[in-house]
Amino acid sequence: MLRISVSSISSDQPASHQPAPDTPSSNQAPSAPDLLWNDDGLPLSREFDDPYFSVDNGLEESRYVFLQHNGLPPRWSGWQGDFSIVETGFGTGLNFLMTWESWRQSSKHDSAWLHFTSIEKFPLTLSQLQQALALWPQLNELSAQLFAQYPLPVAGFHRLVWPEERISLTLIFADVKEALPQLSGPVHAWYLDGFAPSKNPQMWSEELFSGMRRLSQRQPDQYQGEQPATVATFTSAGIVRRGLLGAGFNVKRVPGYGRKREMLAGSFNRRQGPELAPCFLHKPWLLQQNTQADDAEIVVIGAGLAGATTARALAERGLKVHVIDAAGIAQQASGNPQGGLYVKLAAGDNAIHTDFYLAAFQYALPYMRRYLGAADADNPYWSQCGVLQLAYDDKEAQRQLKFSQTRSLPEALVQPLDQTQAGKIAGAPQQSGGLFFPQAGWVSPADLCRTLLQHTNIRFTQRQVSTLQQIPQGWQIQCSNGTILQSSQLVLACANAATNLLPEAYLPLKRIRGQLSYLNPAQTPALHTVLCGRSYIAPARNGRLCLGATYNLRDDDTQLRDSDHQTNLDHLPDFGPQWQDLNKQQGMKLILGGRVGFRCTTPDYLPMVGAVPESRGFVHRFSGLVRNAKRIPAKAAPQYPGLWLNIGHGSRGLASAPLCAELLVQQMLGAPLPVALDVAEALWPGRFLLRDMVRRKLPPELAQG
């Protein structure tokens, strides 16, 4: 994937525009801590020679230090909107759980939402977490919910969501120095936890305090009478106090808990020191907007995976949503009877591509359980039967080998298999090995879309949208039957149709025709898992197997073609000798029918998610980058007010759409993002406009600004 080349900035730009360190990389799995358990069952770190919580009463100490000295829960009693907490050191999750418990008891407004972000360099394994939290049976209910979504040890961002509780947890498995520059703000309260500065001085660094300063800032209109960001920490060490003071916090020593004499608490003084750019700015084109929860109905055009996931995320934030689609719910590419829930991870230097899809895949698994139920044998809507990506030719074998050599991922996520192992997993002999994803499988995308749109805040209308017009109040949507709708916020989740509705935007999308073939399972070998070669084939559902799909660029034919059925059949040998023999013996006799759909992809095979830049205004404002790509003006990028995109998911929408919907809604609400800022930038809809402007490849009428 192209890394936008204008990431470096001249030294005279505001500090918040300085380039961030690399996104926490998933190349190496984070190390689990080496724990020692004392006679009372309390975990201690062998490396840092320090306990994870107080030997007196860890739960009460957490309440005293972090809740009481951040002014919680009183600050929540009348709170509306998003409240953000950032913690250094997730540890056993005790601080998160006691905060969740308090939020339950104190937050009264349906529009309030708690965002808890925690950074952990050495994440506990699930079994370690379960053992540690067994000490607190009063938290068992919440602990069980955490265990159900606790991510595998993969470096980077992991978003966990409990919509019915109005709470999200973003776990970042990385060093604080890597993680903080990738966070978006604002932050309302800080929990400075982790091991003591004397035991772990690396964490209590200048990077920590400068990151806190950036994330604690808000624009004047964001305060709305609310106090500035607060901070609390168990330690009273001088290095911490001086660091906080230097970062603009007013802090003081207060009595500590139990045998601890003192601790630190305070609040951010936004008037102390030079004013920085908005804390959520990573690059000027990533400025977030605010959508108030009491806004009138938001219109989402598109009722496929992108539209349905977006509508559901908005509805669960208390917003009214009107979904419009000319064909009906999941009638385009999202209407296939089965789709593979898996990701094809990039080998080599394509780090952001892999980081995004790893995060998206792990987010999608509990998402499917939440809305479609447990993936047991009786579930007709989805299955975690696993996905086996076969090394069907030399090129694919080399790609998989390179991936296995450069990425260290847990076996619960992906397993390299030899030929014999692959045959056992597939249930039939194979002619190659491959990569097995044991938690992956298949989903019925149409059933998922219909389920997601069943919400009291969502209404659906089957209607053709002909034109869009920007008006002072937002957007006017002209329908082909003469109906005119109006909304201050409009989301285009309509795949390739977005280019027709917004021709002035620079959206270099690719429309790719795909044809599925349905096979008779009575004539085929038993299939235990999803197999992927040049095509994919999934275990039987409703009396047929799904095989496909073809890739035909610049082909708008909606009719089934025997030639494309034959193309799919020609890929059967990828799945082993039995499938090869079957193709020779039966051929077209295997075909029960099929389906044609059209994928929407982008040049870099990542979705487009976020605000839509106003092309001419953007080129005019940032034209200087053509001469000097390193000098980025400290100006917000022109964008269409209230216009958003969630398109370009290609063949991976089941994995990518849920997290992209979460990202988009957070951008709309100005809330903390569920992904690293570098990933958000990689998904930004204007990336191709910026790239081609810098490369001098824009059309002449646009290049002039």
C-alpha cells in the first residue's frame, strides 16, 4: 500500500502536526508477562518485581486513586455525549472493570458514552486475566463480558464494544511511546497506572507527558462549562510530578491509599504554555466534525454491508437513521448467500494494510456473535468452520512463506500448514499446504444486513436517489419518484454509485464484476472448512455450495454466463485431487445456478472511510505540496460539510465493514477513534486526491485548483 509521502513536516509547524512514530506494528506478537502468584493469589511481575495491584485492597485503591481523584462519578451524573478515559497499563483490567461498574451506576443519559482506552505493552493471556480477576467475584458479570471479547495477543489497536452498556474499550498492545502519538482525543481523564517509576522508568518518559498535553487539549467551544482534563496516579515520584507540570497540568500531592503516604492528582491548564492545534489533528485533512445526538434523521444511502453496519452504529449512539436503497436490503454485492469471513494478509512492507485487516477481523468476530448468535452447528447465518488459504501455485507459496517469516502471530489466529496437515483440516487430500485461520468462516451477508437494520432508530425505504444538492441546512436528496429528502448529515455507503451521485469528488473506484456458481453438494467431496485458492468454496448451506467468484473489470453484464461458470470450475483443482477429478468427470453438470454482483474496490484495496474533501478547494489550499511535499500548511482541509463515505470494501466487506462503520461514526461525533491515526489516514477518502496532486497526475481541470 502506498504510504502518503507527505508525512514529514517542516520544523516550524505546530508541534501537534509533527509526524507520529510508526503505527504499533503487528510484525511481532507482544510478550505475555512472566507472573509470580503469591499465597493470596495476587499476581506479581517477575520482570519489574512489582505487584499488579495493592496487597491491601486493589479494588478499593483503584476506586480511591482513579475514580475519586478524577472527580468520578460526580462528573458523569449529568454528562451527555462522549467521555474519554486513557489509562497507561491495562494489567489485569481491574481499573476498567471498576470504572464500568461505576459508569453503570452513575451515568443516566442515553446519549452518554464512555470510551476507555488502555495501553499495555505486556498483555496478560486470557487464562492469566481470568485467574487474576477471580480475586474479585463482585465483578464476575463484567469480567465474563470482558473475557468474551478479550483479543488475541496481536500488537496494535483492538476495539471492544458493549452498545447496551454505552461503553467501549480500546486496548492498545504496544509501548506507550508508540501508542500515544497514534491516539485521537480529546481525553477527559487520565489513569496513570503501570509499575512504579523506580521499577519501570521507560514508561514515565517525556513522550508520555507530551502526548498527554496534546490529547488533553480541546478547542474553547468544546469545554461547554466542563472542567479540563484531570489526572490521577498512585505515585508521587518527583519525575512524574515534574513531567506533569511541564506538560501543563496543575498537580498536587494528596494522601495516598492505605500504606502509601502520597499520590498525585490534578487537572490540565489549557492556558499554560503555547496553544497547540486541535488535539485530534494528526494531519490537517483528518479534522473531525461534530454531529449532535439530537440532530434530525441522518440519511444513509446504501443498504448493503457498509450501509447496514453504519446505520446500526449510528442508531446505537441514539441517532435516528433513514436508510435508502433502490434495490432493497442487501441486493447488490452484499446479497450473496455466503461470503468468506477472513482476510488475506499482506506480506512484506505493507504494514498498515495488514494492521487494519487484523484489527478489523478481530473486531468482526464478536460483532457477528452479538448480532447473529453463537456460531454453533445449528446457526444458519454464520459458521466459524475456519478458512484454509491454500498455496495453490509457486507465487502464492512464496507469499505465504514470506508472510510466515516476517509476521509473528498467535496460532489461534493463523497457522502455517504443510500438505498433510492441510488435507486433515480440509477433509480431503491436498496438493499443497497453506495458512489456516481457525476462527474464520462464512457469513450470510444478506441475513446480517437485515438483522442490523432491525432497530427502533432505523427506518428503511426502497427508493432510487437521482441527485444530491448541497444546501445551507446540509443536503437535499432528490429521488427518482420526485420525493425530496433533507438531512444535515449524509452518508454514502452505496459502493460504485457514489461516483454518480458525487461526480465532482475525486473517487477513483473500480467496479469489478463477480459471478458465483452454485454446486450440488451431493456430487462433491465433503467440505469441512472454507477453502481459498484462485476462488473460494464454502461448506454447503441450504442445499448448495458457493464457488467463486470471477473478477471482470470494466464489465457491466448482469446476466449469468456459462463461460464464467467454467472459469470457476477451472479453479476446482486448487482444492485438491478429488476436486480436480470431479471437474474432469462432471464439469458443467455440477452447476445448480449462480449470481452476479459488482464489487467496489480502490486502487490500494483499502476502503474509503471518512469525510469527503472538496476537490478544488483542497487542491487550491494544498497546491504548495506539489513543489515541496514536506511542507504541510497548518490549515484544515476543505471538505463537504456533513458528507461522509464508507465504500470500497471489495471482497472483504464482512471483515472490514463493522470496524469501518465504528470508525466513521466516531469521526462524525468527534469521539476517540477505534484505530491508529495512521490507519485512519490510510482509509481517508482524499488520499488519492493528495497522492495524484503531489505526483502531478490530476486531470487538468482539477490540477488548476
